[in-house]
Amino acid sequence: MFELTATQRQELSGPEPARAVDPETKRTYVLIASEQYERIKGLLQDDSDLREAYPLMDQVAAEEGWNDPEMDRQRVP
């Protein structure tokens, strides 16, 4: 871990996450507060299978009326 300079701290005070570029690799990094990272880190992991969510998505779609046969009818203006 490293400590921020005053200039870096000022960059982090804006409404958008700050971006930093490594001058050697030209790789860009996005800097966010650790609290924000903790909230989203589960979304960044590759160990989940989206297909596990299909039954829940089907249930929500059915509750919202997407299984209504009228949805299959083509409407002509």
C-alpha cells in the first residue's frame, strides 16, 4: 500500500472515480474507495455461473406478465 499525495487526494475528491496511468506499462487503473470496492467485489469474481440465475429471472418475468399469451401476438398499428 502507498500513501496519497495532496494532488492525488484532490483527484479522488471528484464525482467520478479517479484514473491513474502507469507510465511504464501504459496500463490504466481506476481508484475507488475501499467501501465501494467491498460492495462490488462479488460482481468482479469469475466463479459464478449466470445460468444459476435463470430460474429466478424466469420467475420474475412470469410475475411481470411476460408469460401472457397476448405478449406473443404481433400488434399492427
